[in-house]
Amino acid sequence: MAPAHGTATQFASDTPPRPPCRARDWAEIQERTMVPLYEAVHERLAVGPATSLFGLGCRSGLALLLAAGRGARVAGQETDPQLRELARARGLSVAAGPADAVAAGTRTAHAVVTLFEPLRLGPDPRRAVRSAVRLARPGGVLVLAGLTAPEDGPGRAALRVAARFGGRRTADPLDPAGGPGGLAAGAGLRVLGRGRADCPFGYPDLPGAVRGLLATGWFDAAAAFAGEQPVAKELAEALHPLARPDGSVWLPFSAEYLLAVRA
């Protein structure tokens, strides 16, 4: 996860609107890499017909769709208009606006509130977590998650491109300083349990890898500063040595998640 302080704000508020293709690339290429995390959380919490679940920062809504497939009643929030449109096209109820505004205007309390990517929810992720508390019913569970990768792994090589172009504008999404544990403690939550799911980023070819990684939003600040094409070119060059003989690209990532309730 990216840190909950300093330049983390750049990721959420100081970059220009993203190209519409990024939302499509997320839905068509990247979102499936997070399915192991979504399914692990749903299984751990026994999400089913008795569950009311709200997803903060739900992107194009795949996690909500999977929960609905288990019988849960689902709703969500997403600030990106293109991603929100894709989620609504899937028949999902997804609100616009920042997390705190959505929390203040929502009367329904939920058994489960997920924050799979707290950094996307505003300049201060800790504030988003506190907003999530207001969406949960008494005894409701909050889910906080963040990605990790081996220190010397290929995923880190890709992220160095973002840091090289964006400098201090770019937050490191793998920085443990803003991980689930720190965010939960900052919001006064009591931890119920933790888990981990392997979420490798697998792509059939190099162009797909570049498109998928750009769709994460990790490179938005770098692209805003240096331009889309230079960042994409540098990313392709960084990934090229990692391509397998069949042309596919495989980046080992894992997701750590934390289950918490109001203390």
C-alpha cells in the first residue's frame, strides 16, 4: 500500500483526468488479477444472502459482482466516472463523490465494507477509513487491503519507472508505511484477523502488460509530469527482459488483507 502521508495525495487529487481507455483496460485486462483477493475475503467472511456489502473505491465493480453472485446485497462508490459507468453497466448501484460525502449521505448500514485500495479514496486514506466506519453497522466488518511484492522482484522494477518519472509526486503503492495495519490503527479499529492471497499480474504479451499496469493508476502522476508516451515506452523497456519465451509477462504480487471492527 502507499503511505497514508506525504505525497500520497498526488495519486488521488493532483493528477488530470485519466484517458477513457484506462478504465476499459482495467476492466478487460487488470481487474482479474485481483480476483484471488476478492474471493479470499468473501470466503473468509462467508459472504452470502444474509450479507449487505459496500465497496469503497470499487472501480468497475468486479468485487461487488462476485459478492452478488454469492447472493449478497451490494452497493459501492467510485469517483472515476469511466470506471463508475462500467460498474453501473454491470447493473451495480455505485455512487459518485468522495468517500466521506458518500458515507455522510448514506442511511443504510452494511455488514461488510471493503477498502481494497484505500489510497484511491482521497488525499488522506485514514480519513477514508474513518468514513468507512460510518457505513458499517454495529459489529460490521471493515476490510482493508494492500499489495506486496518481493523486494528484488520484477514488480518492483516496473514501479521504479513511476518513481523515476514522477519523483516525489509518485507514491509507492507497496510502501508498508501505509499498509492495512497502520490505517486500521489510525482509525481506532480493532483487528479481528488477517489474511493473504497471491495475486500475480499475468499478461499474454508485452503490450497487454503495459496497458494493464497503466490502468492501475500507479503511473498517473508520472504520466502527468512527463507525458503518457515516455512513461509507456520506459515501462515497456523495463518489462521486456521479464517476458517469457512465449511472450507472456508474469509479475508476482500478493495481497494482504485485514479484517477489523470499531474498537
